[in-house]
Amino acid sequence: MIRKITANLIVAFVIIPFILTAGSWANIISGNYRIEDAYYNSLSEYIGVILHETAFPIFSILYLLVILLPYQLIKDRYYIKNGHGMSFWKKLLILTAMIALLWILIFHYPISDWYIKFLSYVIGIAISVSTILYFSVDCYSENKVSG
């Protein structure tokens, strides 16, 4: 249980903000702390502004409660009902559908011009989160109980 809580907290408060700030990585690496027409003197100030733009703690809490908690409950219920864990592909499909549905409900996407970018973004997030949770939680939990 502690492993599930820790992994989900790390995903929500470290991995998701890291993914959402992907457009700023080039500026961080090059030392060019600039957003549009504003320049920042230090890396900490620049990261603070970037995290503020992504609604850092609020979005992470929302992601934890609306995506990761139901996702974990679905996986646990499947395990209890069937006696074995879901396949990685089923987990990936469920997480992709949950992220896409939430995104569509909040932002009213995808618009016809944006659907390929939207799907690639959602699938990218789902693959990274699902892989991290699979190796940090599911492999351990399912092998420990069955083995």
C-alpha cells in the first residue's frame, strides 16, 4: 500500500509537472530563462514561473484524485475479481481513455485541426505514467501476491 501511495504521489507531483513543462526544457538547458518577452535572472525564478503557469499544486492534486485514484481502484478491483493482474496494454488503454476524457471535458478538445497532436500528447502521457506505475507498483504487487 505504501508503495502505491508513494508511486502515485511521485507521478502526480514530479512526473506530470515534468511532462507539462517539456516546452521549457530547451531554455532551461541553454540557460535562456525567457518566457515570451519576460527574462528571468535565476533558474529557480524561471522554474517558479513555469510551474505557476501549469497550476502546479492544484493540477497535480486534481490529477491524483481524478485520474490516478480511479485508475488504481479499477486495477485493484480487476485483480480482486479475476485473481490476476490486468495486462499492460489494458492498463495503458484505460489510462489513455481516462486522460482523454478528462481533457475533453475540461478543455473541450479535440478540435478537428488538433486531434493528431491531442492524441499523441495523451498517448505519450499515458505511456510514461503507465510504464512508471507498472514497474514501480504493479510488478511488485502482483508478483508478491502470486509468487
